[in-house]
Amino acid sequence: MGVDRTIVKWLRNHPAIHQWGLSLLGLVVYAFVYDGLSLSARTLAAVLLIIPVMFSVWLLGRHAWVIFALGLSLQALISLRQGFSLAVIALERGGVYIGLVILLVMLIQILLRGRTRRLTRQTEDQQNLLGRLHEQTAFLSLLGDILAASLEANDTTSILQILVNCTGELFGAHDCYITYWDEATRQTIPQVAYGPLSSTYRQVHQFQNGEYTLTAAVMDAGRAVAIENIKTTTLVSPNVADEFPNIAALGLPLLSGEQKLGTLIVGFNEPHAFSADEIARGELAARQISLAITKALLLDEERRRTRQLDTLLAIATASTRVASEEELIGFATRLIGDKLYPDNFGIMLLDEPAGLLRVHPSYHTPNAVSPDIPVGQGVTGFVAQTGQPCRVGDVSRFPGYVSVETGICSELCVPLELDDRLIGVVNAESTRLNAFTAEDENLLGILAAQLATALGRLRAGRESQQQSARLARANALIRI
């Protein structure tokens, strides 16, 4: 069975041998038929030459004249072997007339075959063109739906989910992903997914520093990267390829001018050879998606700045109204945690005699109770010891990290200083890797400075009140 398949495959790969072989085989069969009939029914035997000739026209086209010539030669040779002269073969046995009729039929068939094939090719080309136009129309229509839906969404996560869902359906992919790219740290940051991983992609698929991902390959290339089988490619790290849930993938760059936003990845569960047309459509979709993401990021940035300014103004206003440090810290923790760092946020005050950072009661840890931290331990203890801000993209890599709540991946801590003296720390944590930027660090530093100023004002006011009370008591004693 294996040999038969090999022969069939070889014949399919060599169509000329297949066509000529069948034509010559038909001619050999005709030679035997002619040899058996030429004595009893010579005219019929001669006319039967039209069968292998027409068969060869179907297979060989205009090259069928070779079969026609060989057929006439075989007729002559067989007739000579039977004892007939050339004159008898040509005239009395009707060789010339029959040959002319067969030649005429052959020429007509060749012309008809050529015209039929041209019409067939034109029809196929038109059908292919109509198919491509239909696909292009459907593609552009769905692309318009993608943009319309993304513009109606209210937040970046919703926009990204709409984009990735529609793109996955657009390409008929098994999975589709959008990842962000941090050029400074060369870190791939998973965002959203279409398919079975849609609910877990962001939490489960995290990439360690140094791992060369498909996103990194696309960002370095600055163009689309198609991988027919990711398990055998050298474009990504082996451990990344092993964890990638698909076999074939097309990575498309998401760019905004010179800014590298990330990558759109289309995945298939079997080896897939991406055509130039698929890649071109993917690049067009990626450009449109980049515009939508840029718009979403700008909107997010505007909202973020608004929240920051509102927070700064609210704390400044509250510092003039609250009556105590406890009230001010509780208000600031709730406000900053709700508006800026909802995963985990709080303030820890320094107890110098005990060498501890005392957790303020307002500290927001939804799923755990935060303990007091010795100075020098963990991220907060490190900041208390050094007096320098600390931004950690992956807390699992921080030496001596103190884990309080499960699921925390990154942390940002800044010192809380009053008159160049440390009085505590302000700490924010996130469930995402590399969640905090230099801008977050600068903002939290400003909030800490504003809070320290407000605390200093409260303490100064409290000391002034205490001093006034002492003076009042002293004056009362003097009057007595």
C-alpha cells in the first residue's frame, strides 16, 4: 500500500510523464486492435485511430500531433508487415483520406480545448476575484464594527477585550492575544485573550525577565512574524514555546508612531502556513487596533491625571479640616486606595524605640491582616532603613520579601518624611507584574510629601495648643 501511494504521489508531482505515459499506452492498445482488425475491417480499424488521438488531445493539447503521427506510422508498419505496399496503404486502404479526416477532427478539438480552457481560467479568475472581494468586504465591515464597538467602550480593558474577540473571529483563529511591551525593561505584559484563556490569561501567563517571547521577536523585527510551528522555532525561548497553548502563531506589531505598544497574536491549534494575503490583512487590522488602543490609552491617561489632581486637591482640602492625624491618615488611605491603587494601599508609621513600622488601622489589605514590619525587612522595611523609594516589578525576586497577601506581584513604597526625619512609609501593591512606573513613583512621592506637610501642620497646631494650655495654666498660677 505504501509503494502504491508513493507511485501515485510521484506521478502527481510529474504530470508530464503521467500525461505522455497514458497517451502512449492508448496508442499501444490501438496498435493491437488495428493489427487484429485491419484484415477483416480495415476502414474501421483505421478510423479507430481517432480514439487515442482525441484522448491525447485531452491530455496533451496541441502536442497530440505526435500521437497522431505515431498512430499513422504504426498503421503503415503493421500493413507492411501484413504484405501491403505503401501505394495500397495510402490509396486502396484509404489511409490518406482517413488521416486527413482524423487530422481535421484533431485540429478542431485542439481549438475547442484551448478556447474551453481559456474560458474556464477566466471563470475561475473571476470567481477567485469575487471571492477575494467578498472576503475583503467582510474583513473591512468587521474591522469597522471592531472600531465602532471599541469607541463605545468606557475603559481600556473593555476596549482590548472587544478588539481581541473580534480579531479572533475575523481570522477564524482558535486563540487571539494582546500583550503590552515595556521597552525600558524589555518585558512582555499579558493583557487580554480570546478563546479558552480569556479569563485567566492575564493572571496565569506571566513572563520572567530574560525570556524571549513572540512579542519581543515582533518588537525587535518591527514587522509581522509568522511561525508555522512554534514548537520547532528558534524565534522564542524554548520554555515560552512549551507553555504557548497553540502550534502556529502570527505576531503583529501594535505601533503608535515610534512608540511600541505591544503585539496582537493570532494562534491556531495546528501547523498553519500564513499566506501573504493573511499577513497583509493582519497588518491592516493591527494598524486599526493600534489607533483604538492609542485612543484608549490617551483617555485612560486623561482620567488618571484627573484622578490624581482630584486626589491631591482632596488631601490638601482635608488637611485644613480634619482634627487629628488619625482622621487625616484614614481619609488619605481610603481616597488614594480607591482612586489610584485599589489592590492594596496603606500607610505605616515608624516606631523608633521598637524599630518597627506600625501598620495604621486604615491600611487596606482586602484578604489579609498586615503585621508590623521590622525596619530592614521586606520592601517597606528597606525603605524605612534607607529613606529611599523602592519600586519592585516582581516581588518574588526581592530578597527578604515579606508576603502578607497572596496574589501580590509588584510593590511601590516611598518614605514619609517630616523635616528630613522619617516618620513612616507609604506603600502600594498590585496583583500585576511591573504594575508601577516611574510616574507612579513620582506621584506617590508627591502625595507622601503633601501628607507629611499636612501631618506636620497638625502636629504643629497640636503643639501650639499644648503650649497655649501650658501658658494659660502658668498665668493662672501666677495670678493665684
